[in-house]
Amino acid sequence: MIGVGGLFAAGSVSAGSAVVFVLVWLGALVITAWVISFLAKRQLDILVAAPIQSAAEVIEQHFRGIGWRRTDGRGHFNFQSRGAGLGSLNMKNPVLSIDLEALDPTRTGVNIWMSSWSSRWGMVSSCDRVLTKRWKLSRKLVKLGTVPATM
């Protein structure tokens, strides 16, 4: 919406300003994709105040549906995104892997990371889907309860 409105506003001034607007807008889009790609590659570690079975149930329930499918990978749980995402044209979709570690009967360590991906010009295919899915999963796990890391 902002892009279309800005293009019309710049085009009403001159054709040159419309071209400059488009170039700046595309540059901002590429930088945003690089930042999202960087964030998607980072591992997320969560210490949950719940038994390992509860964390596993939340993970299984979170990935139900048609948007993600189970696949082989490096974690206890491995899911590959399906469909289109940011920069995913003719690219292999990324795999989100999850490891669980029972620290004691009431605490579970959860590690979430992107274990496999393809990229073009430094932008990870479907990085927006990985970042969104990981963030939503972390919110659900935090609802189970968190504990301080130094306990």
C-alpha cells in the first residue's frame, strides 16, 4: 500500500523521482530480506518449566496442517515448509529442526534452528516462514512456563 501510494506521489512530481522511489523501495526490500535471513539462521534456546512430553505435544500440535511437513534432519523433530515464501521461487524450502533435552522431570531444554536451507544472493528461501513459525512456537512453549537458566 505504501509502495503504490509512494509511486503515485513520486510519479506526480516527475518520472525520474518515480524511478528513484522504485529503486529505493527495492533496496529496502532486499535489506529487509537479508535481515530476516540473518535472524532465521540463528538458533533459539528455551528452557521450559514442563516435562519433555508436554513440550513434544506442543511441537507436534504446532506443526499440524498443510504448511509444514515432517522430514529427515538433524533434530528430534524436523519440519520442512511447503509452498511459497520470501525469495522461494525455484528454491528448496528450509528445514526447521528441534531438539528436546530432559534436564529433570519438570524442566526441558528446547533448541530450535534452521538445519537446511538454500539461498540466493545471501537471502534464505522462505526465511519469513521460518522466522514466523519459530516465533509462534516459542510463544506456545513459553506459555508452558519458563525457568531461569541459572537454577
